[in-house]
Amino acid sequence: MALFSGLSAFPITPMTPEGGVIVPDLQRLVRRIEAGGADSIGLLGSTGTYMFLSRDERRRAVAAAVEAAASIPVMVGVGALRTDEAEAVARDAAAEGAAGLLLAPVSYNPLTEEEVFQHFVAVAMASDLPLCIYSNPGTTNFTFSPEFVARLTAIPAVAAIKLPLPSSRDMAADLAAFRQAAPGLSVGYSGDWGCKEALLAGADCWYSVAAGLFSEPVAALAAAAMRGDRAVAERCDADFAGLWDLFRAHGGLRVMYAAANMLGLTEAQPPRPLLPLMEDVKRRLASALPAGAADV
């Protein structure tokens, strides 16, 4: 399924300081992603600042993105603090034409495995859309072990998992552990600076922040890695070295807002309390943008 394979691009969600989605800007980003060759769009992920938006604005964002995406599917983040809220935004996403859902176990208090399992069961039942597990332990304080993921695959809707880069840096071993525990599950990774190795190791999908603006060069990198052409993948990846450094130092979200501003795609700023990049970092970013960034 294209939704959980290849390159999935995660755009920012341009919004006003009051939290209103700037629909023309979002649609501009979606069309840019599609023109650049991504296989799917990951709307309202962490880079899409879903937790900063009201239910109504999240629904507006989904409607706008689905309208703008002519030929590629849209997966929508539906994480919320309460299960009933996550169920509601899942129903909204389905009603507006989403192709799949992305669910992180968001909570102020760290959750137990049983709490996460029941949360997934409830959200999966809220629609008939396939569901991708969003493993983001740095934000949620919850770690999905291969054994627990195997349990989650008993939920019929669960079709994929979006993993962070393994702390062990042994991509092949990490991928093998999840493949063994949950055969048939699509296994993909985020953390753009390491996803070349993930795809070379055989991962199904790259869930990419950079592709939210630079889908054409990221798609070229992904295609080379997926066909096992390490030499070409290395050359493509080298063009992003400066951007990867900035992602690691300042977070992809802040960097992508600044890059979108530089490219004239939106004037929106990160939602407060997040602050824009400092001017010296913006100068570094200007020289780190991949070649041809303004052409798509």
C-alpha cells in the first residue's frame, strides 16, 4: 500500500498566531510535496503541530490537504490527550477523506502498556481506516517494544509502525526485531539523517520531515536507497548534511518553518511557546538548503 511504503512527507501546518489554519499556504505545501514525487503525505504529525490545533482546525486542515492532493494518499495524525478526543478526530479525518491514521499515545502522565492497548483499540474502532503506530518516545515517554507491537497487530486496523532511529544505531537488527515480532506489519522510520540507512536495510517507509518542503531531492535519495544503490544514496544524502545537522541541533519543526519562510511559501511562525530560529541559525540554514530547493 502506497500509504505505508516509499516516501511519506510531513509538512508543517501554517497557522495564525491564534491557531487558525492558513488553508492557501497548507495547500501550496501539499501541491509542492505531490509535484516532488512523494508517495504519501503525513498530515498533522509532530512537525504539523497537531497538538497545537483545536478539533475544528484539525478537521479544516484535513479537508484542505485532501482537496489539494490529487493523486497521493493523506495519512492524518490523530493523537490526543483523551481517548474520546482521539476517537473524535479520527472520525473527522475519515469523514474528510483521509486514507489512514497515525496514532501516538499522547499523555501528560506516562501510560502503561494496557492503557496504550485499550487506547488503540478504541481509536481503531472509531473508523474503518488503517492505522499506523506512532512511536515517539522522546515526546510521549512510551516505548513500543517489538513484543508489544506484536500484541497491537491483533487489532485489525493496525497496518504499520513509524519508528524513531534505534539508539543502538544497529538499523538492521532493529528492523529484524520488529519484522520477526510482527510479520506483515509495514515498518518505517523517522529521523531524516538516518533514514538512508533504514531504507538500505530494507525498511518499508521513510517518514520524512525534509520531504515536507524538499520532496523532489528527498524522493531521489529514497529511491536510490530503496533500490539498494548505496553510492547514489550517499551522494544524495551528502547534499542534506548541513540540514541534518540543523535538524539535530534545533529540531526539524523550527528549521522547516524557517525554510518555508525563506522560500516564500508561508509567513507563518511556529506556534507559541515555540520560538523561531535565531538569526545566526537562519544564516546557516540559508546555506544548507538542498540544491534547487526553490525550483519545485
